[in-house]
Amino acid sequence: MDEGDLTAKANIRNAALRLFAERGHDAVTVREIAAAAGVSPALVVHHFGSKDGLRAAVDDYAGQAFDALFSMDEHELAEALTGGSLGSVAEMFARAFPHGSPLPAYLRRLLLVNDPAGAALFGRWYALTRRLLDSMTELGVARPAEDPAVRAAFLLVNDLALVLLRNQVAAAIGVDPLTPEGIARWAGEATAVYTKGAFVATPGQESS
């Protein structure tokens, strides 16, 4: 396959990604995908065989992009999260979710409709979060959890809130939470909550 074919294939995949993110897989036709990509329906079938084949390609592409968030070794990621290296965290999000990317909206749809692809992604990230929490405990930067399963799920859900509620969070704080600036603000306050707590045991008194 020549480079032109590869470019056309990527263009079709990207058009499908945007339409799937906006309307869902079932509501989009091959003809609409072809029109959005500026190609013929026959070329879509040529590259992907069917809409199901195209969807599988989109899911694979999105999964790789999301998994890139956690491309660091668990100990490296733990040190980045706890060592004040907010730039590293921001770069991870910015790389996976560039401005204008349909990936966050696609992930939101996959997770909220309990799509098998979304369930698989959540399962992988949950397993990694459990390992990350163990690494942070071993490094002495996280307190041992009484219920590690619940704590890992809690931390993962907090992170996913940036994707699932991206637009609402942006309206609330005045900046896109998936930009470096937004991530730095979010990570700074989230770190303070995690390390110092958001509440005091007795009203009017700071805990020691």
C-alpha cells in the first residue's frame, strides 16, 4: 500500500472518529463517513471491509492514544505525580488530548453507554492504577489503604472526570482542564486535597 493509501485510510478513520464521538456508532452510515472524509463509500470498504471493521480501527487508535497517558513506568509516573513535576502530568494529557481532538468526546461516549471497548479501557486503567498505588505506597508517598480496590477506583474516577465532564469543568473554572494550564491548576489543587485533606476533623480547627 502506498503512502497515499495510508493517508486516505487515516483520513477516513479520523472522520469516523469525529462522527462516532458526536453521534455514536449506530447513528452513522458508511456513506456519511465517506462524505466527511471526502472519499467514496467504496474506498471506505476497500480500506476497512465494513463499518464494523472501521469501528474496530477507530477503537484501536483511540485505545492507543489513551494508553499513551500511562506510557511511563509505574515508579516514574508515581515520582512525577508526587514530586511536584506537574509539567510532566500536563504533557501526558496534552499529548493524548490535543486541542480540538475528538478523543475525549469519544471516550466519554464509550464509557457512558457501557460500550465493550470502553469497559476494556477502564479495566486496563484500573489495573494500572492499582499498580501505581502500590508503587506509591512502596515509595512512601502514599498511605497504605484499608481498601486498595476502592481507593484505586476513586482515584481513577477523579481523573476520568476531566474527560467525562470536560466542558462543564471548563465553564466552572474558566479554562479547559485538558490543556497544560488547566491540568496544572487541577493537579495543584487535587494534590493539596490528597496530601493535606479538604476538611478538618473539628470545624474551625486545622488538623496537625
